[in-house]
Amino acid sequence: QTIYRKNYTPPSFLVESVELGFDLDPARTIVANRIKLVRNRDGKHSDIELHGEHIELVGVRMNGKRLKPGQYTLSEHGLTIRKAPAKVTLDIETVLAPQENTSLSGLYVSNGNFFTQCEAEGFRRITFFPDRPDVMAKYTVMLRADKEKFPVLLSNGNLIEQGELGDGRHYAKWEDPFKKPSYLFALVAARLVCQEERYTLQSGREVLLQVWVEEGNLDKTDYAMQSLKNSIRWDEQRFGLELDLDRFMIVAVGDFNMGAMENKGLNIFNTKYVLANPRVATDVDYAGIEAVVGHEYFHNWTGNRVTCRDWFQLSLKEGLTVFRDQEFSADMIGTDTGRAVTRIDQVRTLRQAQFPEDAGPMAHPVRPDSFVEINNFYTVTIYEKGAEVVRMMQTLVGRDGFRKGMDLYFARHDGQAVQCDDFRAAMADANGRDLKQFERWYSQAGTPVVKAVTQYDAAAQTYHITLAQSCPDTPGQTAKLPFHIPVAVGLLGADGKDLPLYTDGAAGQGTVVLELTEATQTFHFSGVAQRPTPSLLRDFSAPVVLDYDYSDAELLHLFSHDSDPVNRWEAGQRLAMARLLKLTADVGAGAPLALDATFIAAQRALLTDATLDAAFRELALILPSETIIAERMEVVDPQAIHTARQFMRRSIAAALKPELLAQYQANQTPGAYSPDAQSAGKRALKNLALAYLLIAPQAAELELAQRQFDAADNMTDRAAALAALIHSGAPDGAASALKSYFADFEHEALVIDKWFAMQAGAPGTDVAAVRKLMTHPAFTLKNPNRARSLIFNFCGGNPSQFHAADGSGYAFWAEQVIALDALNPQVAARLARSMDRWRRYVPALQAHMKAALERVAGSASLSNDVLEVVSKALAN
Ligand code: ARG
Ligand code: ZN
């Protein structure tokens, strides 16, 4: 059943207060829920509509009187009381079986402890309630549980009372002073310990910060705590937003569907985004923790204080909060190149995941018009493209203007549930700007293409840039209207320096933001003394595909000189992509493969340029992924792409061996491990060099990797060495390293996830090998992190094996989607997405993919989640 944005109706009743009582028992938990409801003046009728799913109703009273079954109707989706009085108190009792809940939505048990996940619609698996984000209420929560098994009882807000109940049970009563929608409710009842700290806000107010984990993990909470303190400080400084609670808690749980959840005052996190010490976590893990801790903390204002009217507005909080966490991570590094490195990472994510989504069967606008299952819309489009849309607004109104817009947004909407349009209106009004056309970024799906043509007039010393935009059709949307696109531009002279720009509103600066609002527009520059090299779309100023016919010479010029590091990187990617596409075609045609000396020389110059940050060099040396190459092709032959890319890697490795070795040595990071950006960048470059050196390794290189593996005092270096050994295809070295790694980290679940993930993504791992890994005692489908580490990394991260010619990868995919769906539909639906682009593949593969999709679609008792994904794939 499809739900449409245009059918929104205000709730018929509002909730004034909620009192919840939990008698927690893994097998049988009893929930008592007292809600005070009042008729909503904007409501359309007088029926009370409460959602409820997968729960057993024990009884319901209205204003003290027990309702008999005829006085309400109960369906598999909820409970309705017709023609209710204007003011009502309901007492509702439900019974649940948390230990049977494998969906990890609602109240569930993980490693013997209780946790909740209510976003988007999990609260209705706990009790009957108007489970929609525009119903905001004050909550009081009483928790009762066995004291021995569940010594820690947490919920949102402040602890106001606790004590013993006799019979070995105890209780805790929590009160959240802020009104909130039900999706922000949370409870934890568990055997946990915490790292805690009193922290003084800029205002002088003192707050209590806690990071809760299982006992053995108390040595892995420092970085999350530090990230939390940094987040609090950053939001005060950049946006003037203060923590509004006296107590802020982060709790880590090993079974979790997503990254983390911003429940008011009680953030619940996937352990992956909390636990770190040098022994078990990589630089990438550390960066992920900082970003996600920041993200969830920033939601306290963008999400919780101002929330969404309905789930179509999800990007209102997610796009904005991703933008905020991106800015936080960039500011934490502090340098210009550091900022650029984070920006390049964002561009890579967009190209790797969002552009394909926007071009596939699940394409949807940043503010969707319809959905079947909201959990399928926690997507890279809502999150990452949504963040790009917010970033473009900042580009258009400037940093200070953006702050003004944020201030106005909170002045207008604090405590409300609002729409994406309200944010845009606040930005426009605070800056006296017209952002009406900008709205199309929210309503039209698809990645716009901007085609640029330039013209230089030497006699007149003028330069013209003509930009033409178009946007492909997407399911349900044709004939798109022009977007309002900020295109940041610079012009390089022959010396590589920025020429001063003279155009409308620009007098001499090196970069100007052109505003493309029409289908085609020409921008004029005067006083251009020499034919320039254009640097277009600097800092990736809009999430578009930029089509410009660069010559190799121009790209090499940009690659070595552009003052915008993002476009410097981009020039390198273009150089590589042109060659990769050519090589792929040559593989297909059976022609001999060759890589030109110019390209190798550019790679060499970059690799050895010590004036550049190691982190930047590493990023610039990474070739476009097989997925990104595939997106550039009309008909995708994954084997040809793989062969071509491997050929390029081998050629680079062979040509640059001495330089790679020198960089390997030059970028060592002796001394105590620190995850700072500088050191992490060095390790990244060093380990990239190692991976190249291990492409066709001789004894010396194998030994190098083995030595690093044995001597590493941190997981970044250890895992990189192991991955290099696995990818080298030297079976003995890899096998023994895998064995010792497993033995060393057997009890560190997150490290074992890496063990599975590295093998799943290696080109030498075929379907049979993955099946074998699934029989390993450490493997389980029930734990999402583990399932992702092996199955997702194979289906999504190992294209040459997944797309095996006989279709065995797809058959495996179908089996796993069906098996996962029986346990956890949300996770299964994510896996289902690996088939999104099936229509792009060569006919023989397409046929196998279609058969696999049909097999899933036809399987009995499929969840809505998976059904939506596979039926859209088959239909579009
Ligand atoms: N709001 C969370 C975040 O982005 C994501 C939770 C979504 N969970 C879900 N099951 N759909 O931080
Ligand atoms: Zn979020």
C-alpha cells in the first residue's frame, strides 16, 4: 500500500502527556500506557486513531471505564475509537515478547539487554499510540526489572526517582521535560557500565555526560566521549545552540539496524560508532565515531527541538544534520586541505551511491511524494543529497547568511513539527533572497547534468561560459524544470595561478559563484588577458554531473595547479576515468591494453609531491571504483571493468615501484598512535603504497606486508597489511595472517566483522568461498553488522565475483534476501538494493538478475520492505 504526501491530514487528537510503565521481562514484557488526549482543532473528525503492530492488547480504558471490544475496532495496524469525547484519558495495557523480536525495531533484546529503536515507526510495536511525528507529548517513564540482570535502567530526560521493589526487582522513574514525538522515545535496561564526566557549557551550566557500554568495553569509550564534548562545544560556537538537558547519555548496542539514533537525551548507537582504541579501531573507524557522535548530538536541535511534520519531510532533519556533521568534521581538522579532504570524501560517496540511486528504480526526490515503507527511505538521497541541498543554500547566502537563516528557523519553529519548505523559507527570509526555484531540489529526483561550453576572444579579452542543464527522467517524473544551481568557477592562467575574475558582481576574486537558473545561460568575463583553463564546479558546489570537453593538457594543468584542491583531485579522476573507459572498451574488443606514459608521469608527480598533504595524495591516487566506472557506461560488463582497472593498477605498480617503496618508508608514523588527520593521512598513503606494492608481489614485498602485520601496534596498519596480503593472491601469507588475526581478536566482534569484510570484498573470493565463510561458527545472519560484513560486502563490494557469468552470485543474493527477510525486513531490504541497476548490465547477466529478482518477488510472505524494493526494480 502506497502512502502519498498529498494525503497528509492533521491528527484528530493531540497528546498532552504520556505515562509509561514497563515491567520488563525478555519473554513477556507488560506495558501500561496512560495517554491524555485532546481533540485537535485542526483535526477532521472525532475518531481517536492509535497505531499498534505486533503487540497483544490486554485491555483499554477510556476515562476510567473499561472499553468492551464493540467500543473500539482493532486491526493489524491499530486501534480506533469512534466519536470520542473532546478530552480523553486512555489506559492501555499491552504485552510484548522482546526476546522474539529479531526485527530490531520497537523493544528488543541484544546480548541479554533491553534496547529500543522507535524511528521511524517502532513505537507502535510497544504500545498503541498516534505514532506520527506531528504528535508531540511530554513523557514520564517507569521502568521495573530484575536488579541483578538489569542493574541499569535508562530513559529520556532526567532520573527523578529510583529504588527497590523487593523480590529482587528495582525501578527507575524518568521524566523528559521536553515535548517529543514518539519516534524519539527510548529505554535501556541492561548490565552496562559507563564512562562519565561533568562538563561545563559555555554558559557556565554543568551537565552530566555518560557513555554506556558492556563491561569489557570500558577501555574503548574515550574517543566517543571526546567527540561528544567537541560536538557540544562546536554547536555552541558555530550555531549558538546549547545542550538543553542536564544529562546526556550515549549507549552502545551490538545489534542495531543503522548507525545510531538521536533519542532525546539517550542516544543509542551501533557499537561500531562508539567503541575505539588503537588496538581494535582503524583511522576510518575513529572518523566515523566523531561524525556519528556529532550527527546524533546535532539532532538535538535539528530533529528534536524542531522535528518533521511527517516522514516525507525526513530530509528536513537528516539532510541538515548530515550537513552539520560534515561541517563539524571539517572544522575539527581545521586546515584548508583537511576540509577539502572531507569534501572529496563526500563527493566520492555521492558518486558511489547517490548518483546510482538517483538513476535507478528507487530514485526519489529529497522530499519524496510517496512511499510504501518509510524505512526504505533512509537513503543516500535523503541524507547525502539532502546535505548537498543545504550546502548549496549556504553557498548561495554565504556562511553568515546561513547562520541568520538557522537563527530564524529556530525563532520560528522551536517546539514544532514542520516541513522542508519551512527551512527554505527561513533561509530565504533571513537573507532577503528568493529561493522559490530552489525548491525543485526538493521536488525533482535525478542527477542534473550541466554541460559547459567556453569561448575565448583574444582580441576583446573576453571569456564566455555557456552552461546548459538537463535532468534525466526518473520513475514517475518526466520533463524536469531547470534547477537553481550554484556553479563555482575559477580561471587558471598559464602559470597555474587564478586569474582575477571580472563579471557581474565579481571584481577581482579568484572564484565566483555563477547562478544557473535557466536551461541555458551564458556568463561573460572581461579583462581576460590570456586563454584560461576553466576550473568548473569548484568545491563540488552542486550535486550534478559536469560535462566539459577537457583536453588532457588542461586536465594535467588543473591536476598540478588548481588552487581548489577538490578540482585538483577531480582533474586526476577525469584523467583516470577517460583511460579506464578506453581500457574497458579495449578489453571488450579483445584489443591489446596499454597505459600512456603521460598518465604514469602525472601519478608519479603526485605521489612524490611532498608539498601536498599525504591525505590528499592518497585520495588523488585512488582510481575511480568499479561501480563509478559502471555508472559511466551504457551497457555494463563488470568483468571487463575489473580487468581494465586491474590492468591500470598493475601498470602503475610496475612503473612506480621505487617511488611507492620510498613513500611507504617516508610516511611511517612512529611513536604512540594518534587518530589525528595528519597521522591518519600518512598511514593512508603508506598503506595505499603497500597495497600497490602487493599487486604482483615478490618475496620482499610479501615480507614487508607480513612485517607490518606482525609489528603493527594499531588496527589501521594491521588491517591494511592483512588486506594487502589477501588481495595479493599469495595464498599462504594471507591464510596464516587471517588465522592469527582471528585468534587475536576472537572476542572483539567489530574486529571480526572486518575479518569477514576483507575476505568478502577480495576479488579472489567467489560465491563458494562466501558460502563457506557463512558456515564459520562466528557467522550469524541475526547480527546486522555481521550480515553486512560478509553478505553486503560481497554483493555490493565485490563486483567481479558477484556478477559471475553463471548467475550464481545473484542466486546467492536471492537466498540471503529471503532468509534475512524472515528475521529483519529492514536489513533485508537494504541487501535487496544491490540489484537496483540490473537493467544496465549485458543481456546475459540481466536475464540472471531478473530471474533472481522474480524469485524474491514471488517468495511467500515477503515483508513490505523487500516487496517495495524488488517490485520497483522489476517495474523500472
Ligand atoms: N535518525 C537516525 C539517524 O540518522 C536513523 C535511524 C533510522 N532508523 C531506521 N530504522 N529507519 O541518525
Ligand atoms: Zn540522522
